[in-house]
Amino acid sequence: MSTSRSTPEIDIDPLKIAIGVFVMLGVALTVVAGYAILRTFAGGLGALPTELAMTVVFGAFLLVTAAATRRHVPRR
């Protein structure tokens, strides 16, 4: 005897996902380029270590990704 359970369908739009990934990549690259420009001109953030700056950039990227994912995942 087999029982079938209906599973909820989740609409995943690959185009929206791809656009979101490329937008986030563009934002991350813009931040890195801005940091490089500030580092070149020895601005206020020029004294910030590179490792710390990249940690902040990728930490912000993870937070934004988590917020975007939470918005699209249905509540239980």
C-alpha cells in the first residue's frame, strides 16, 4: 500500500536568481574597486588592513544574501 503526499510547490525563477547573483557580484566588485581607489590615494580608509576590509565585504554579502533568501522562502 503506498500513500502519496502532496508536496508544496515552490516557484523558483532562475532568471530572478541569476539577476540577483549578478547584482550582488556587481555591488561586491564596486566596493572592492572603491576600496582600491581609497587605498591608492591613502584616504581615510587607507590604513584599514586588506583582510579586514574583505571580511567586512563578504560578511555584508552574506547578510544581504540571507535576507534575500529569507524573503523568498515560505513560512511554515
